[in-house]
Amino acid sequence: MRIACPHCGPRGLEEFLYHGDATVRRPRDGGAAVSQAWVDYVYLRDNANGRHEELWYHAAGCRAWLVVARDLATHEILKVNTVRDVE
């Protein structure tokens, strides 16, 4: 798999580190007390199929954080953006 880094161009997968689901959002209550929102955030994940957004870090390149949209069934990369451009 090759990821088209917006700064460096297409690079091999070995240059990147996968950091998980880019759609999961941390609860805003600070976590001082156990809440259902924190239990869901820590333990519950959907087993997605089809288009999915993931966080990747370009460790052996420009060190940018990227949001990679790809099809989990075919591994086709649909879009790559820097985190700054997404949030």
C-alpha cells in the first residue's frame, strides 16, 4: 500500500505509523469520574467495512499527522489530508 503524503508525495507504507480511528472523539467531561461516554470511548469500536477514516503519522518523512480515507474491503486509498485541514 502506498500513501500519497500531501507534503512528500506517494510513499510506501513502511514510512508511516497507524494510530487508529480518526472518527472517535474524546469525551469533554475530563474523565474525573467514570461515565458511559468514557466507557464507550475506551472500549467500544465499530467493526467498520467500506469507507473509513484513519489517523496515520509520517514518521520516516515529514512527520505530518494525516487522515487517510480508505476502503477497508479493498484497501484502496480514497483521500489523504493533513489533520489540520480536516478539523
